[in-house]
Amino acid sequence: MGKSESSRRKITGKELSLQDELNIKLEALIEMLDYKGVLSKKEFERRASMKLHEISKARGFEDLEQEI
């Protein structure tokens, strides 16, 4: 489905935020890749959690540096 087709769909429920839409699409993609055996959802979640922690920690240090 192209972008023009997507924008022409009739919205019958509450409109989703861009953040919600991206989260839902990403989750659907991960589920499809897991189902097809391209990746392990459990391993993806583990690596994503580690990366989120790493980025959060780095940003915390940046904030501390700016305060000093």
C-alpha cells in the first residue's frame, strides 16, 4: 500500500499519534520477522533493552556535564 493509499483510508476510530503509529508498525514488523525465522523476538528485545539503557545512560552523563 503506497503513501497515497494510506492517507485516503477512512479513519473510523481515534486518530493515532505518529509515535503510536511507528510503535505499532515496528512491533508488526518484528512479529513478522520472528514468525518467518529471520530474527528472534526475544533476542531483539534483549538487544534493544541494552541499547536503550546505553543511550539513556549516555544522555544522563551529557546532562551532568552541562550542569558542571
